[in-house]
Amino acid sequence: MIKYENRIITTAKPVIYLYPEKETKVDVKLDYKGNLMYTYPKYNNGWSVTASPDGMLKDNNGKEYSYLFWDGNDDIKWDMSKGFVVKGEDTVAFLQEKLEYMGLTPEEYNEFIVYWMTRMEKNKYNLISFQDDLYTDNAVLDITPKPDSMLRVFMAFKALDEYIEVPKQELKTFERKGFTVVEWGGAEVFE
């Protein structure tokens, strides 16, 4: 949970990368069961960009972006019943390994780690759980043209003072093919 001007952000920094096979105009709409707080570029009933195979995005004014950004507040109860308990000091290595296994490129997982490590490294332990359907059902993406492959990684974590046992979460690997969309984001759980 992050506070901006007394507003609580619970879904933090989802970023959406678009990798078409050739330069393509792409429209992205987000049906989020919460309130959007910040978007970049500005979300006006969706984003409309021209995407290049290297992931560079351009808006209608020719401004360039590396990805589409949003965050928001919601009342989603993240499922922390399965996952991984990781020492704070081991969190970066854990995320490098798991995010690469799941299919993020070094550029993508490095951005993820840089954003989250300052909140996680200092904790004695972190309970980390990747949310899959719970996230995608609450933040539905409608992308035109339809992607050939899409990876959406959303991590929920909770700081712990001591080690606890939780059932280990099974993670899937992702294969990029054709027009690929990759998204990552996360949430800190306090209850």
C-alpha cells in the first residue's frame, strides 16, 4: 500500500509492454475493478499507440514511451495461502530467478526488481505469492489487435517478522510467439 496525497494505492505499477511483429497501431482498454489513480501516458477511455517490435511505443503526437503505466486503489483480497517465504536479503536473487523462469526478459525483470526491492529487501522475510487469475479477473485487458501471446505477472507480498511455512506455489513458464504482450505489477499486503 502506497499513500499519495492521502489516497491509498493497492495495485502498484502495472506496466504493459507491447511487442508486435511489425510496427502496429494498438488500442488497449483496461476494465479495472477499482479506481485508476495515475496513468502514463494519460488513459482516456484507453490507450492508443503505435508499437514497434522492440517495444517502443509512440502516441498520436509522436511522444515515445517504454510501456503503458497505471496504478490504482481497490479492495481486492489477495490470496496469500500459497507462495514463497524468502529472507529480505535474498529477495532480489529470488525475483531474478522466478521472473526469468516465468518468462520476463532481463530488461523487464530488472525494471520490476528496481521498483520493488526497496520495499522488500529491508524486511526480515517476505511472503511472496503470484496472483494469476485473481489479478487478471480484476484488471481485464482488451487489446486490439488481439495478441498471439500474453504474460501477466502480478506479485502480492507481505512483510514477515519470522519464517512461516506455506504451500509452495507452482509457477508456469511462458513462451513468446507472434504479437506478444507482457505486463507486471504488484501489491503489498498489510493484513
